[in-house]
Amino acid sequence: MFTAIFGSFEAGIIYAIMALGVYLSFRILDFPDLTVDGSFVTGAAISAVMIAGGVNPFLATIMALFAGFVAGCLTGLLHTFGKVNNLLAGILMMIALYSINLRIMGRSNIPLLNTDTAFTNISAFFEKLGIDSFFNSILAMVGLGDSLPDTWGILLLMIIVTFVLKFLTDSFLKTEIGLAVRATGDNKRMIRSLSANTNLLVILGLGLSNALVAFSGALIAQQGGFADVGMGIGMIVIGLASVIIGEALFGTKTIARTTLAVIGGAIIYRIVVTLALRVDFLDPGDMKLITALIVIVALTTPKIIDGSKEKKRKARRKSERISSIKATNKQGKGDFHAAIKSDS
């Protein structure tokens, strides 16, 4: 059980980067960008091809980020200058990226199991430092010696990388350009009346969003040991599930809190899916169904809770009004009787 939860936490912190990208497009820009399903694979494909060709895995991962940025900008160009509906622009780019990804990979699947990746290098580095043996000895002391993870390096590295990207996202959204991007998502007409170029802001926002998505795809390919042309199917749903779950559980009072909630939502989503798949009557083929059910619960539960609270507030206000009316009536009757007594 511990190994399964550890693995889901590790995957969740990597998928959290993708969820941050979906948050930028879905919440900040109010743009339902389906490019995510294609740009995720683009990042995986470029990193896998470059690593298999002997390129430094860290450089390959950075190049995947730039490729995702280009894909997002192309979607923005289709929408802004091509005047294509935002949903349709994302669908068209997603379809185009399927063929582009096949061209990049040369075949439908590229294995990385016997290749040095960023994660294998990090794992070897942490093993030399003795960090893995230190943490595993602690787990053995508390009775978890039968389910020790292979390495702690990937998890620790990804926690650092994910939170660095989170703080960079928070800082960007507080800059002048970032505030303009946020305003574009809230009210495009208003920000345009202030002489801001909303077209460029939309292109920039989508570029940054898909850069994070492609970066996540490159990391997932290296973690899983392969890049597949179909690995991006349903990524937008996973990203939206992470955003919605995080917002429902942790709130959205500030940008910093919301981005932290998105990371938490991605981790919780992976853990819930992992635990659900351990149920006897469910199998890996039910993963999409589980995802849909999680999103449905995350969407409906807050509304049901808010509706229940609103009913209680209305009932309380109604009882207060009735009490106030009764008190006023009693006061009126008392004044009436006092006036009669004074006249007599």
C-alpha cells in the first residue's frame, strides 16, 4: 500500500506541472484549450527522441518546454488572427499535433528503459549521497521495510521543481504583463479599452500554459520509461479534475493559494485513482470512468454544500424576521394598554 501511495504521490507532483498549465488557460484566460492533449505528447516525443539520440536529458527536457510554448502560441494565433472559435482552435491544434508527434517520433512508441534520463541521473546522484538508504532505514524502523521505494531522488527533485514553477507562475501573474493577462481573461473589452493588445496577451498565456504541459509530458515520459503517441488522451480532463478538486478543497482566495490548491488537487487525484484501482471489481480500463466520476463529484459537491448553507441562512433570516415581528407586536400591544391606563 505504501509503495502504491508513494508512486501516486510522485506521479501527482509531476502531473501538477501540467495542471498549472491547464489552470493558466482554463481559469486565468478563460480559454478551454484542448491543445493540452497534443502538447503533452509533443513534450514527451521531443525529449524521448533527443535522449535516445544521445542528447543530454536535461537539455532535451528544456527543449520540450520550448516546443510546448510554440504549440500554444499557434493555437493562440488560430484564435486571435485566424478568428477561429477558441474551442475549435484547440481541437484543430490537437489533431494537427497528433501527426506532428508521429513525425517527430518516427513510430508510435519510443522506449527509454535502457537509456540515461534525467531521473536515472538524479537517482544515481541521490544513491551516492546516501539519501535513499537514510530514508529507507527510517521506514524500516517504523515497520515499513517490506514496501520501500527504489529511490527518493525523483520525488524530492520534483517537489523542488514543481514549487519553483509555482512561485514563478505566482510572480509572473503579479507583474504588469501578468495582471494584463488576468484582466484579459476577466474582461477582454475592458482591457482592450485601455490600449492593451489582447491578442498578444492570449497568445502569450496559451504559450506559457502549453509550455508547462509539454514540460510535464517530458518528465512523465522519462519517469515511465517510454513516450507513446496516445499518452496524451484525456490529459485535459485530468488537468481540469486537478484544478477543480484543488479549488474545492483548498479555496481560491489568492493566486498563491490557488496554485498551491492546483498542486494539491493533482496529488489527491492520483492517490484517489490509485486507491480506486485497488478495488477488486475495478481494473485499469476503468480509469477514464473513475476520472469522470471524480470530476462529477468535485463539481457537484461544492454546489450541494453551498445550496445547503444558503437554505440554512434563509431559514435563519426568516426566523429572525418572525421573532422581530413578534417582538414589535408585543411592544405595540404594551404601548396600547399603557395608553389606555393613562387615559383612565
